[in-house]
Amino acid sequence: MTQIHSQAPVPSEKKVMLSAVQPSNRLTLGNYLGALKNWVQLQSQFDCLFFAVDLHAVTVRQDPKELKEQTYRAIATYIAAGIDPNSVTLFAQSHVPQHAELAWILNCFVYMGELGRMTQFKDKSAKQDQNISVGLFTYPALMAADILLYKTHLVPVGEDQKQHLEITRDIAHRMNQIYGSDLFTIPEVYIPPVGARIMSLQNPLSKMSKSDPDPNSAVYLTDSDDQIRKKLKRAVTDSGSDIVYSEEKPGIRNLIDIQSAITGRSTQQITDAYAGKQYGHLKVETAELVAATVGPIRNRTEELLRDTSYLDSLLKKGAEKAKTRASNTLKDVYERIGFIPRG
Ligand code: TRP
């Protein structure tokens, strides 16, 4: 019998890259310069999936109205930052039920002891010593499902999420050993060639974080130009007055890193240009650069948020694309486990 092979779909040659954001807090300049900006540059090089993890968000109590607004905002911010919704797969996690379905299966292949060792669980449950939900505990199984559903090769995540990626790899290995080594692709942490690690403006030894209780510690992508200027003016600097890039001057170094991430200039070029100048100059000029970067993203985000029906149509398209891929993986898992096919 002759078979026409030319009709077979050509698998994408591009590696699959996937990342997600929790729609529970506003994104910061650190999220933009450390992650989003890179993704925009990488989106044509990889087969990218980006989504808002609303199922993860409800592991702690959320206000329904706020959750919805933050989920739209996360998606709108991705687009405003330059993610092309037509070339990547952009969606909301809860729109693709396979995430919750695979998470259940993975819950049965991860152990209490492993989940109990997760730093994020220990931190979050220490902050909230009552009513710690089971969901908060099994959060990493859902994250593993997010990743394994799409045969992901690369996951660009920060330091705080590496442990979750490690457990994802352990679960994948474990199931591959039982059900066949071609069941899951083993994902790797992706470290971009140029990655900026932006620190808190109030404590430059810790990372700029969207959940920091001090609003002056972070520039949010929702901040007005005036707020940005004020926050940079108040940024903690170091003793002395020379603008040098060194371990001993983490505050100054952070401002230089911010400038470098925005302009692409090297830290050396930047410090050279500040020879003989004072901290005040560096602060003011960094503030202007940040305002010029955040301003257009903020304005475009607000514009997009005014038209939720457009966002809905993008999310619908994204979910359809994601579902096709996710359901193939889930079907394979179900079959190998021994479930009767749905027919
Ligand atoms: N846990 C991640 C965070 O808090 C968000 C996340 C959920 C994620 N699923 C993911 C990140 C899959 C990368 C891949 O930042």
C-alpha cells in the first residue's frame, strides 16, 4: 500500500520554550528587564508558550474581581511589552483543562516528603500558619503539569523557581522509567545570554520583588512617570561619591545594571560616562530612562485593558492552540497508565 508521507505534519524544528506568571501581583521593572524583554527577543527563535497561571493564584485566597483584572493585566502587559500573540501561544491556564487533569496524575507520582522540602512552600506556609491549603502544598505538581504537557525543552525561570523545575524533572524521570522513556521530555532551566538581575531599590542585596510589602522597593509597570522619578530619587545608594561598578556599592551597581539592561551599553561604558559626576546625576538619568521604558508599556497595557473583548478573542485562540497540544500529551499519559480510551 502506498502512503503519502508529504501530507504528514512537519514537526517544528524550534525548541519549545515555556514560561508563566502568577496574576496575583503587579509586574515590576525587574520582571520586565529580567524576563519579558528577553522573551520578546527570543520569541521568533523558539516555539514559545506564555500564560497566566490563574489556577496557581488560587492556592492562596484571591478576591474574584481582582483575580480577573490581574489575569487580563498580565496578558495585556505581555503584549504591551512586545510579545506577539500571533506568533507565540498566549493563554490563561484555567482555559486549558488538561493542566488540572495532568496535575492530578502527577500528584500521584510525587511524594509528601519531596513537596515538604520545597522552599517556596515552607516560606509561604510560614507566613500563613493557619489554613494552609492542600493546593499550596501540591503547587509544584501543577507547575510540572504546565511544563510537561507541552514537551517543553526550556523554561526561563528565576532562582526562586529552580527547585520547582528540579522536581518537575524528577517526576518526569520517574514516570518515564515506569511508562517509557519517550513519555515526557525532560525540561531544562533556560538562562538567557544576557539576563539582568534587578535588585530592590530599598535593599539592593535582595531581588526586586512584586510581593515586597514596601512599595518603594520596586518600580511597577503600572507606575506613573512621577512615581518612577520619586522611587529612583529615594533609591538607597552607598557611602562615598564615586560612581563605580563594584560589590561594595550594590545600590550604585543596581542603577548601572538598570541602565545597562535598558540601553544595551556595557557597565564599563556607563561608568566611564559618569566619571567626575555625582550619585544625583546617575539617579536622575536612570529615572528618565526607566520612565521612558515603562511609560509606553504602561500606556499600551491600559489601552488593551479597555478592550477586553479583543483580549478575550486572543485568549480563546491561544487556548485552542494550547489545547490541541496538551490533549495529545494527556491522551498518551492516560493510555500508558491504563485508562480506557474516551472513544
Ligand atoms: N511558579 C511560577 C512563579 O511563581 C509560575 C509558574 C507556574 C511557572 N507554572 C510555570 C513558571 C511553568 C514557569 C513554567 O513564578
